[in-house]
Amino acid sequence: MGAGMTPKPEVVSRMVESLVCAVTGTSSASDAWRSLIKPGEKVGIKVSSQPGPVGGTHPAVALAVVEGLIAAGIKSGDIIVWDRRREDLVAAGYDRIPGLNLRWIEKGAGYDPRVMVTASATGRLVFGDLGFKESQNSLSDILGPTAQLSQDSHVPIILSRDVDKVINIPSLCDSYFTGINGALAGMTLGTLDNWRRFGRGEGYGDSALADVYGSEWIGKKVALTIMDAMVLQYAGGPYPSPVNCVTYSALFASKDPVAIDATGLRLLDEQRSVSRMPKASLDGGHVAEAESRGLGNADEKMIQLKRTAIRTARASGVGSASEATPYPTSPPAPQFRP
């Protein structure tokens, strides 16, 4: 890590290269990327910029993925880097990185009116949701007890029409809504409209969030999850809170988003224990719900953590990747702050 908890791009590039080789069981980064993304497919790299330049996904990680894909023969015009809000991408510094084709969901205009996911949790529509009515003209709109309520969330056009595959890059950040702003939350709360219904705490919306992630428009498009754990933000998320960040200097990768989030919750709980705070996992029930739906493994006994070296592109001492295995690049000991 450089000054101000900023990752060094040349080191991050080697870390990403080692991880993708380890997960796919290949010795060549180009072969690894081609096993995940075929030439001609359009790929969206989903980042988590809302936690800001310290606690969010670092642009260097996204850039390393873009460069790896291009080296593997994916056309640069077929690769986009995206998140919900342009202002978050700008605040996190993505607009200052040459070579990134940035996209975002601009309020209601970025959602597909023809593609929705439905779940049992009900939410109140607000400005920015596609179905929100800015002016209420009828008496039933004004007085009706169910006015502006919906069990539907619209899928962004980026997912429904523009990309075939997704590389999801959440950061290791806590969340007021879901315990961890990780792989599952990033692709649901971080992309859909009417998202507030999935993260009200006390278990409300956990099963609905897991159901929605499993849809053909979301989880089934995710080819790989890479968790940016260069910095661990243990409180204040998913909003920027640099005072609650510690250096961790690692990346995790897996084809299993549930294993990634379960590992992230454990690390957040460890830091919160040091800081004498309630466990993040108390609000992370959606992870176990996702496991119950067959989306991955949340049981620590079922998750193998295998470290990979970053000296070369070849993963050192790593066997065949299983879908339940998050691979971290070798980090130093966590630097926990009391």
C-alpha cells in the first residue's frame, strides 16, 4: 500500500493475475480470463464506489482486470466499468484513470422498464425508482394506504441489454443495511431500484435479497467475484468513513459469492471485536439465506482459504480451485487498530 491507503498499481496487477490463475487452475493469466470471458462477449466490471476512495473498490483493481481482459483478447470496447452513481465513481477517482470505459445508472433513466425481479419484501418507491410518480393526481394516489409501494425492482439496462458477463469487485466494507456491502449486496442493493426493501435490518428482506441475486439477470451473469480487501472498513458503511478503515493488503477471489461474503463477515467481526462493536454478521443473514438456496457455501468448515504468491503469474502451492474456495493473495498480518 502507498501513502493514504492507496494501493500500488504494479503490485495490484500481479495480485489479480495470480488470483485469476488460481481460481481457474491455469498457469497463464490470458488462458484464465478466456476461460471466464469469451472473445466477443461484452463484460461489465461492477465496482463498489459508494464507500469512497479509501473503503471502496480501488480503481487500480478494476484497471488490472481491464488490462488482463484486453491482454486475453477481449476488445476494449466490449469492457465497461460501472456502478450505480456517477458522483460516487468520480469521488472514488475513476474518472482520473485513463483506459476505463465508465458507465453508471442515472436515476430512473438507467433502468429497463421491461425487466423486473419480484420478491416478497415490499418497499416504498422514492425519487430515482423507475415506477415512482413525481406528481400524485388521483385521490387514491394521495390517500391510498398502498400508494407508491411495490414488490418489484427494475434491472439496470447495463445488465439486461449491454453485458453478457460480470466481474463483480466489491470491497471489504461493512453495511448499515446488510452487515457487509459485499458480493451479494453489491449486485442487488448496488444495482436495482426499490432496493431499500432488502436491507432494513433484523432479518427483514434477507430471503428476498438471496432470491433476487439468484435470478438470471444478476447472479447468473457473474463469472467471478474479486473482493478488494486492500483496506478493511469495519464501520460507517456503505458510506465513506476513512476513520473506521484499517490496512489489510489482500484480494480475495472465488466463483462462489457466498463464500466471499462469509469470509468478509468473519474478518469484519474480528475487527469489530477489537473495536468493541457489535458483530457485522448480526445484520448479514442474507448470506446464510443465499447458502440455503444453493448459491454457495457460508459454513466456515466448507470454505478453504488458499493463499497464492504474487512473484509470478503462476499460483504457488494452490490446487484446483473449487467453487467454494476464496483465494486471497498473500497478505501481511492484519493491522488491526484498537
